[in-house]
Amino acid sequence: MNDQSYQTVREFDATSHLVLNDTMYLRTRGVIRSVNLTTYSAKLGYEIQGRVTISLSERFSLRTGLGLNYTAFSIGKESMGFEWISTTQDTIERVAGTGIGGGISLCDVYDNSSVDVGDINRDLQNQIINLTIPLELGFEVIPGKLRTHVGVFFQTPVLTISKNESLILKREMMNGEYRCRFEKIENENRSGDGFNNLQFGLSASVQYEFFKGIGVEIGVSKAMSSVFVNEVYQSTFSRNGVFKPFIISAGFSYKFGQGTMSEE
């Protein structure tokens, strides 16, 4: 699978506060436009298929079947900058001993710092098992030895696992004061939300049979639909967009009778 990157632009509301004196804040409200670079990084996957070949003529055949493939990749985001695109300002009262606009203080004592927690891997790690159905036209280049296949495939995820790490601040009241501690947690989502339930693409392969019934197969495939539902899907946990992987595969095939079992 190849790595892919693309830029996204988002707009969201933001508020900042500037202390004017002991009793007043200057509050600035606006809309921020942010530019992020989203990168999909590929990992090694595998596939196993049971396929049936139907002879159409002396050299042409139709191949189909059923299989499972395992796909893994991570999604990372990097900020490319932001800008304020509209602002309004007003003043609000500042209450001594409290937070902004009269809110309560978050923490009185910190038991550690965010540095003590160590590195946080915020990239979203995805693992997917798909049920796949190929439909390919085959041609015998060298009868009994060398074959080529071109066609389409359809697949649907039967299991999805998405994980990442985040930093949280735990807060509790002890002896009349708020004590806070930074902790690293692992988030995991198996709901499948945001993943495309029906995906399709194009495929091509070359198969060489070096012993009777045993061969090697090298192929490529290109998804024509996104792994995800659409590019604007957003949730608190998931981060995704248009992702149409290009995959290079290599594996072994075993043929018995008129059918072929392969593992790639």
C-alpha cells in the first residue's frame, strides 16, 4: 500500500482573553481557519482467497471467489498554520481568585507535568479485515504456465479497530484543594463508524505456475472508492477523509481441479 498525503482546511469558533486590569478582561471572539496536512502511512497486510476459474475458451477464463484481507495503516495530522478571518470584541468582568469571566480555578496542585508522561502517539492506528469478492478475466499467455488477470473487486469491512493515545488531566478534591495529574490513555474504537461498507476497485495480476498446481502471483489493485464514508465525516475519535489505496501484492497460489486457492 502506498503512503498518501493531502491538505484539509477547517474553520471553527475561538475565543481569547486579555487582562485589562484587576476587574476587567478584553474578550476577542472570532473564526479561525486552520490548514492541516493529513498523512496516511501504510503497513504490511495480507490476503487469503479461495477462487474458482471458469473456462470461457481455449485461452480466456473468468475467475471469481471469496476472500479475506487484512489492511493496516496510520493517520497523522500536522498543522500547517492558521489565521483569524473575523473578530468581535467586548469586555467582561474579572472576579479575583477565579478563572476567566468568573469560572473556577482548574487545579491548585499538580502532582506531575505533561513531560513526565512521555511521548504521546496521537496518530490513529487502523486495522481492518475485509470480506472481498474478485471478478477477473484471465488470459493464458503461455498455456499451463503464464496467465494474466484483469478485473474488479468488491469488499466490505467485517472488523475495524482504530487506536490512538491521548493526554488527559485527572482532577480530584483532596483536603480542600484540587489536585491534578497528567495521564496517558489509549483510546480504542471498534464501532466501524466512518468506514465505507461497500468498496470497489480495479485489479491486475500475473501468475506463473512453476510446478503443476503451484505458482507465484504478483498483482496490483487500486481502490476507486474511499475506505471512509466521505471526506467530511468527523467524530471526536476518528479522523479520516478520502483514502483510495494503491496496493502491490505478491504471494503463492495452489491449484486443484478447476479451482485455485491463493495466499498473498
